[in-house]
Amino acid sequence: MNLKEIKEFLKGADDKLLFSQGESIREKYFGKEVYLRGIVEFSNVCKEKCLYCGLRCSNRELKRYRLTFDEILEAVELVRKSRLGTVVLQSGNDPSYTTEFIESIIREIKKRYGNSIAITLSLGERDYDELKRWRDAGADRYLLKVETFDKKLYEKMRPGRKLSERLKLIEYLMKLGYEVGSGIIVDLPEMTDEILANDLLELSSLGLHMIASGPFIPHNKTPLYEYPSGDLKRSLRAIALLRILNKYSNIPSTSAMASLSKDARIRGLIVGANVIMPSLTPLRVRKLYNIYPGKNESDSSALEDVEKIKNLISSSGFIPSESIGNYKGGN
């Protein structure tokens, strides 16, 4: 599929054809199985200034938190109790968590659960030696979003950061043997059809194991608060296009889409996604991981939320999987 064809599909040239193709490929390679990844958001402290994110260091009104070693492990135990195959350890770019601390967490999880739980890290841009040590300690995957491949837009949205450095980190993670995930924001302010179409192609060219796309959601404590939310239909088109371009990759139906519509996650599964990532962050701090409005709004316990998601998946004709859900393609 070329750039022109992608642009036409993004504009809605033939949703019926696009969505059916995405569904068909997902059915062929994943069937009705939906992998569940339990996210533990252990810190909302971040040194970055990203214009689109509510965790940005300039947001002085956000109450910050950091979980302790024991609190993180308690949340990971909920992943086991929920019978999920993966824990995602996620935070803002918070350098107070040292290399040694993260390494100790990884080793303790592997000591307790072995390979029954895969460990995904999502900690932002960290030093090369840290990434290697964490991989050697037993971390299985790393998520590092790009948001857009347009250099000018990227560097405007992420002040002080360079696209080339982000891409080098992704390349390094691949060399270390991580399963690597990345993603983009659909309808990021100033994103044109040309940029979005090219983002989908560039993202697909990296040979990633997990690929995500979700709509832009404006946060009232960021410089982009006056911009409109991304379009749900375009986000669904992006998922379908990514599935067509990446038949083996794990593709989540994101919580960002769910903030636009209650049925969005299931709609995302239908058109090509095969992953849902519920939060198992402790209830007392869960809402403080406020990347965008509508995230982590539930007042139920983590275990209750997981059961609700499993029931929603089952009632929609899909199968909530207890599998680790490794990448199915070759190297």
C-alpha cells in the first residue's frame, strides 16, 4: 500500500473495504484471541515538557506520586491474580528511579513468577547502559512511542528532544533483543493527512513487535488545550491500516479511544487490534496518572476492572487470553 492509497483510506474513501481487510488479517493470525497486558503506572513524575501530555513537568497543579518497591510488587501480584500474561511497568521519565532500582524490580518479578509473566518497560528515554542492564536482568519488552515521524512537528511537540535520538534508541532496543513497541498520535495538532499517512508507513517500516495508534485528547493543563480531540473514525482507520501493513504485530485498542466512546475499544478489536491494556495501578493514585482526560476514570478495584474488561471482550465475541502473547512473526 502506498502513500496515496493510505491518504485516501484515511479520508474515508472505503471504510467497509478497509475495515473488512483489517478484520480478515487479524482473524487469520490471531483469531478471536485478545491479549491482556496489565499496566502498573508506578510514577507520574516526568522531567519532559511534551506539549500534549498532562504529566509534563510544567503542570504544577498535578499531585505527583511515586510507588515504593513493595507497592510496585503488590500491583504486579494483581497481574498474576488476574491471570494476565504481561505486566507493563510504566512511568513518566522519572530519573529518581535508578538503574539499580528498576533492575531489582525486574529480577524480583522473574524470581517470583519466572516466565509466566512477561515484563514490558515503558520508562521513556533512558541511557543505553540502563537498557542493556534491564534486558540482561530479564525484561522482555520495551515501549517507546514516537508520536510522529515528522521532524519539525516532533521537535515542536517534544521541546528539547530530537527525533533522530528517539529512532536510534528504538534501533538499539531491537539489537538488545527486546520485543519493541512504538506508536503515533492520530490528529496531533498541525498533523496533516500527508504526515499521518507517512507516519503509518514509517512506523510499519521499523519491523516492530507492537504498534500503537490512538487519538489526540487535549488536556486542559497543556499548551494544546484549545485544540479539538482526534477523530475516532480516523483512529479506527489507522488501526486497520496498521494491521494490513503489519500482519504479525500486536496492536492495542487504546484507552485513548475509549475516552472518546465507550464502545471504541471493541470497535478497535473488530477492525484489526488484538490487545487491550487495563490499568492495575493502585486505586489511591490511579487517576493521578492523568496523561489525558478520561484515562483511569474507574473507581472500581483493579481486579474488578479486569473482570469487567474480560466480560466485555467475551460478550463481544472475542476471547480474553491468558497467554503471554509474544510476537508471532520472525526476526
